[in-house]
Amino acid sequence: MPVPILRLDDVLVASIQAALTDQDLLQLRDDLSEKVGRFRARGVIVDVTALDVLDSFATRTVRGIAYTARLRGARTVVVGIQPDVAFAMVQLGLTLEGVATALDLDEGLALLRRDAP
Amino acid sequence: MTGRLSEPLRVRLPVSEELDVVLARTCGRELALQQGFREAATGAIATAISEVARNIIVHAGTGEIVLEVVEGRGRRELVVLARDRGPGIPDLHRAMEDGYSTAGGLGLGLSSARRLMDEFGVVSTVGKGTMVTMKKWAA
Ligand SMILES: Nc1ncnc2c1ncn2[C@@H]1O[C@H](COP(=O)(O)OP(=O)(O)OP(=O)(O)O)[C@@H](O)[C@H]1O
Ligand SMILES: [Mg+2]
């Protein structure tokens, strides 16, 4: 199931609607990378509220999304990590190293606006 | 906490494609919630199932996940079995280490699953297959 990507001015918002397969996650990474270029986006928000786990594969892919976006001039904020998902990540020592996080979409947008050059 | 189990709960889930990984971990989470596991535990269970189910797809092709709820030593346990008849793991010791992967992965799957669960074991025979057994105790 593809993840819808919306455009809010110069920010792309990918809101994950349900648990994703590995293939769906890779598709999201590729779609975002393409759209960052096409729309000259300065920010990317990945809303993971509906994502059930951030396991090793998902964490790696989300980091990949953020690094790719950064190389193309956009900053990424991951929003909506659920408490149980966060617990598991902490237990694993998994981090979204270098990727900004925020509680929800509004805070994510505020973060991007505040830090905009 | 729900009452005593009248009979053991057991669910068998075939794993042969990526969607099965999602189904298995969703089922594990639901079962854990229904059995009164805490939020921190349900996330751990779902994540660990995701890792071992993905290993079946990536390294063995097909297999199955069996979820079971048992009463043991005065507490309730959720038991996850992941088994396949794939190629097996030649060097289990190394496979359990962080960063060891024969498939270009991060090599974090097995070690993560071990950290997330209360008990963890792997039995593997080259040419025959692999069985991972892991348990989480209801606090
Ligand atoms: N079910 C299995 N059948 C055969 N080999 C396996 C199986 N599960 C794991 N392995 C072996 O153990 C190694 C380590 O597994 P682990 O899940 O830790 O890492 P990975 O799958 O390679 O990468 P990652 O899970 O981080 O994406 C694998 O590379 C593979 O060689
Ligand atoms: Mg793995």
C-alpha cells in the first residue's frame, strides 16, 4: 500500500496510514527522494503514528530517507513515534541518529519553520 | 490481567511473503494486548517477531511463526517460535553478534530479538533448517 505524500508549501508530508511491508518502506524512500527534487522541497515530514514497529529494517530505511533528503537540500523530521515503539527502540539502543523528531505533525512543521534559513 | 487460561492458546502463521511478516507481528501484538502485557512488552514482542519473520523470508524463503500463551512457573508467558526448513546457520555464534550478516543487512535482527525478549534460543542445522524460540513474561 503506497504512502500518500502531500505538499504544504515547501514541505513534503508523508503520512503512513498502516503497518508497512519492507517493500512499501523502500517505495516511500524512493518516492520521497524523487519528490524532494521535483518540488524543490526544503523539508520532509514522515508521520509514523500508524507505524506498528520501527525494527532494524524500518530504522535503517527512515535514516536513509533523512540522509538522502539532506543531500538534496531538505531537512527531515519524523513525527508520531508511538510509546510502545519508542520503548522497543530504547531497549535496542536504536536511534534515528541525526534525524530530528517531534511529537506530532504540528510540532514537526513548527520545527521546520523555526529552523528555516 | 485476564483470568486463568482454560486451555493453551496457540496460533500458527505461515510466512512466505513480506505481508506475512506484518501479519505475524500484528497478531503477536494483539495477542499480547489481549493477555494483559504492558505496552513496553507489546512493542518488544512485535519488533522481535518482525525480525525473526523477516529472517525466514530473507534467509530461508518460507517457514512459519507459532504464537503460544502458556502458564509457566506461576506466570503467563508469550512464546514465539519461528521455524523454517531453510539452509540453516553454519556459525550460530557469529550470527548472534551485532553486525554479522551474510545478506548485506545490518546484522542486527537476531541480536535485537534477543535483547527485546526475556528468553531467547536458536537451534539450527545446516541443510535442515532453523528454529528460534523466544519468550516474554507477563509482568
Ligand atoms: N532463518 C534463518 N535461516 C538461515 N540463516 C539465518 C536465519 N536467520 C538468520 N540467519 C543468518 O544469521 C545472520 C544474522 O541474522 P540477523 O537477522 O542478525 O542479520 P541480517 O538478517 O543479516 O540483517 P538485518 O536483520 O539486520 O537486516 C544472517 O545474515 C544469516 O546468515
Ligand atoms: Mg535479519
